[in-house]
Amino acid sequence: MRIKDTKTGTGRKIDLPPVAMQALEQHRAAMLREGHIAGPVFCDQQGGYLRKGNVCRRSFVPLMSAAGVPRLRFHDLRHTSASLLLAAGENVKTVAERLGHSSVKITLDVYAHVMPTMQQAAAARMQKLFG
């Protein structure tokens, strides 16, 4: 297993919803009960780093099958998150920051197709302002 820097060489902080924080806290408590005090948050049975192929084959693909959802690549979760946030009206700058994009232009180039109704929403807001 090889650990490498991010593309920009810097990390980023993103806020997680309470449901995600609760799940992480529960996972951490379980790891401490098992004696895993240090190391990766999610680890193999020896406390080492997980291998992407094993996670996908042993966990991710079976979970998708059990849920009856179409098969996706693990990386597609990133795109799904961004698409859902934008479709729900989240600010493009915020989504770009969460994705680690250096510019909102990158985000807009990749995700513009999920935002066609934003013009309608903007018109509705203008109507409400000046109604």
C-alpha cells in the first residue's frame, strides 16, 4: 500500500452532516473496543490500510447488489454527491470546495448538466423579491 499526497499537496476540511458524524463515532467506538487505538479509520484485520480492490469486491459491490441499485464505480459516489447537492440548490462554490476543485469553472464544466432548472429557481426567487 502506498500513501501519497493530494494533487495540490494540501488537504481540505469539509463539514459532515450529523448522521455521518454519528456513524463515524460509532465506528471509532467499535474500533477502540477491538483494540485498534491508532492507524487508519478503516483498516484491514491487521490494522493496516485497506486495498481499494478488496473494499470494492468484498463490500461495495455486494452492498449495491443487496440494495438493488445499478452497479457503479466507487468513484461515482463522488459524482453522485456533487450532483445531488447541486440539484438541491447548493452553492456551486461550496460544492467545488468539497470536491477540492481549484476553481468553480471546473465544477461547472463537469456538472452543468445537473443544473438546468436553476434558471427557473432564480426566476422564482426574483418573482418573490419583486412580486
